Amino acid sequence: MNTLKPEKRMAVLRSLVEGNSLRSTSRMTGVHKTTIMKILNEAGERCSRLMDAQMKDLPCQVIECDELWTFVQKKERNLSPDEKIKGKVGDQYIFVAIDPETKLVPVFAIGKRDRATTHVFVQEIRDRITGMPQITTDGFKPYVEAIEQAFGGEVHYATLVKNYEAENPGPGRYSPPSVKGVDITRISGKPERKRICTSYVERNNLTMRLSLKRLNRLTLAFSKKVDNLRAAIALHFAYYNFCRVHSSLRITPAMEAKITDRIWTLEEIAA
């Protein structure tokens, strides 16, 4: 990797952020798969530091939170008792917070869908956002305790749970059934009814599955190590926030949030 030309290294990263797998990237660039993994992990570490440095004192007024399922190496039902204890393989969840007004993703976390990961995720939201935001989550119970502990009374918080039609999905169907209604519960503060929503963060889940080959369903491109998953997610969100022009904004989310005044290049976020 030390002798790889910079333009070749950028070609590898561009291929990855546009949704290509490691093997297809290797075929297109001529770079060995092991070298691609080293490039990804190095870039992911730098992107994590970039997010930590730039995502501070954000005046986000509204935040939507959700969790996206994936798995590392094998699915949870196939784990041995020892693997379940270690927690390094099996089901993993990507916790995502998005500002629906600027489309900025200031915080993400990766781990099991449990109390510990939820508390780490919510505390990071508190550390990066100023003021008294309005937060909407799904009905995952650990959110209530985590938000109360992190924000105290300085938050407008509500949950939104969607109710689906009872129907037989049939073989080979992966789309969810139709939504027949939603249950909204105001937990604390005075959340505005029109801002109680999770549609933007759920739409962002689709963007992630389209932009990250390792999140595609029914493929062999899934993550084999949790560190590789973290690196890929960090690279994705740094690129999404600073480099990728949002179709509805016509600028990047970071520009809309006044974090920067220009579109960054991939070379800048990865170097």
C-alpha cells in the first residue's frame, strides 16, 4: 500500500463509495483485495477523526433516529454460544441520527441493538448538538432511558411506531406490508406534531443500502469483520456529509448545516 500511487488509491475509494464490492473494485482497479482492505481501514479511521472534529456545537433543531440491521460473518441464528458472548460477529445494527432539515448525519454508532449501544449513541448526540432539539425515535425502549439520562429535561422527545397490515408476504418478498396507522407518544417536552417523523432517517437507510455493497441483501459482500464495517460506514458518512451533493438541497449536507462553505473532495476527507 505504501508504494501505491495516489491516483490509484483514490480510484479504489471512489469505487467503494459508489457501492462496489471489494472484489469488483479489485477487478476494476487491478489492486489486490488485501490492499483494498488496508486502504479502506486507513480511510475509515481518518474519516472518523474528521467527523469527530467537524461535528461539534451543531444547532440542529430536529433529529430523527433509527437502526439499520446488518450482520458480520454470519447471522445471529448461526452463532455458537462463545461467539454470542464475544459479540464480534452475528447481527449488528447501525444507529443513525439525521437532521431532516439539512440532511446532515452528525452521529452514527455500530453495535448490538441493546441498551449499551443505545446509551453511547444518544450521549454522542447530546455531545454534538446544542440547544433543546426535538427527537423522534421508534418504539425501542432503551431510547427512553438513554435520552432522559443524556438530555434531562432539555429535549422535546416523542416516539413513532408504525402499525402494518396483517398479510401473507408470500415467498421471495422482502418489502414490508402496508402501513395502516401510526402510534405517537410524547415522552418529554413539547414536541411539535408536524415534526414527529422518522421518514427521513428511513429514507437514509435506503441510501446506505444502495451506496454500501456490504449492506446489500442476498449477496456475498457482507462484512467479515466488525472493524471493516465501521471503516466502511465512517467513509460513507464522511463522503455523504462533505462530498456528495444532495439532490433536494443542490449542495452538500455539511454546507446546508453551515459547517463548511464548499464541496470537499474525496482526497480531502481521506487524506
